[in-house]
Amino acid sequence: MAKPDKSIDPRILKSAKEEFLEKGFSGASLKEICQKAEVTTGALYKRYRGKEALFSAIVSDTVADLEDYIAEKSIRNPVDLTNEMLIESWNMDKTYMLQWFQFLYERYDDFVLLLRGSQGTRYADFQHHWVRRMMDESYHYYEEAYRRGLTKKEISKLELHIMLTAFWTTIFEPFIHGFTWDEIEKHNTYICDLFDWYCAIGFTDSHRTPS
């Protein structure tokens, strides 16, 4: 019995990633992917149901990592936090934010595919979906701060959604525009200075800690 060629899957995925990065999902050609991978279309279809299944196979690990991030954030119930911890959760710490950029940088190509190459797949609304998920989590923190009287500012879910859309756009855009790591490090400083969440949420100067 002939042994299955285990080199086929990596070749297909490598070729597909290059094709999707260059042309996006809609413009990518399975024929081109197979030709560059030096496999038949039959060999591809034995492994993947179609183009979207192939796209999902490429980004699935990064999507899972991002979901794990949200799950980890969800573990902390804001009701259980001290006032100091609740306020600190809004601190734009440059070191923490740089770690977040590093997390995304290590998944650069997959993240770019989700941001600008996923039109026509179930990930087409990735940016909006991500902001909505983060807004749901963040609003619990704001509500608890408001309940305790740490802030008197009334912020609706829609308003926080709009602010978080602006915030996350500044994180998405460097990857869309192909920033190098050095450029991302500089950008990290800029956005930490730009987004003063303490002020936006309504905390007083006495709540501030150096970032």
C-alpha cells in the first residue's frame, strides 16, 4: 500500500496563503494554488471541501488564539475587582500594549488575511465582530466603575462601541499597511498617548498611574 504524501498539506497551505495575501479570498484561484503547490485539484479536494475551507484552515489557529484572549479576559468578573484593579484595567500601559502588538506580529500574515483578505468568507465581518466582543467585555468594567461611583460620566453602549472602533482601528491599520516591527514600536507609543481612557471613562486625576 502506498504511503500518503505528507508533504502535500504544507505545500497547499503555503501556496494558498500566498495567493490569498496577494489577491484576497474573492480573487484567489484554486487552480493557481494547485499549480504553485504542484498538486492536482483532486488532491486538494480530498483535503479541503473548497476555497473557504482552505482559507479557514490557514487562519484557524490565529482565530483560536484571539478567542482564547477574549476568554481569558472574561474570566475576571469586574464585581470581584478592587477599585484600584478596576481603574487600572483602563490604563494605556505602553509595555502591555507592546506585548499585544507582539502577539499579533507573530501571527502577521494570518491577521492581515482576516483584516483585508476575508471578504466572501465567514470572517468577512471580523473587525466589527472583534470590536463588538471587546465592547461587551469592556462595558461590564465601565458599568461596575459607574455603580461604585468611581466615575459620574454616563456612557452608552453605542458610544463605547464607537470609541473602541476608533481604538482598534489604530491597532488594525499598521498590519493592513505592512508596518515593520520598528514602525509598530513607534506607533505603540503614539496610540498610548492618543487614547486617554482614564479621561474618556471619567476617572479623576487622583486615579491616574504613570504608563
